[in-house]
Amino acid sequence: GIKSGSQSHINMDNPYGYDPLNPEILRVLSENGKITITGSAFANKYIKKSLKRIDELGLRIVSQTKVDPKGFKTIDGNQIESKQLDQFVIERAK
């Protein structure tokens, strides 16, 4: 029920079990919208696979930083064990 192109910023924290750049996410993202994905790009295969498809999806990474994992949980509610997490800000390529 979310209108197409209505979201200017979408946050994904430790996406696991799904593609964080799936067609539904891209459908609701506005023309100049951004997606922030935070998680371990090394350990999380869903992030890793999505980042490999950035160009074919018409997206680009505008920033990549490391963040403190404090407060980020795994799917079962445990603290993430990584010492640092990767944070990617992605936008539609112009």
C-alpha cells in the first residue's frame, strides 16, 4: 500500500534473509531518493550480493563508512559480533 516513488530515504539495518535492493524497495524509492544499508558487507551475503548489482539496478554508492555496531542486533536479538559495520548510502544514478 505504499505509493510508488514516495520514499525519499529508506534505512536498512542488517538486512538478512532478503535482498535489500529488491524490486519493491526500488519501486517506492523516489527519483532522487537514497537507501542507507548498515551491516557487515563481509559476513552478510545478502548485502554482498546486492552491492554487486548496483550498476545494473541503476544505482550508485555515494558514501561508504564504518560504524560502531553497538545497538545493532542479529535476527535472533543478539548483539552483532562484528567489531565494525559497513554503512553504504546508495542513490539512483543520474
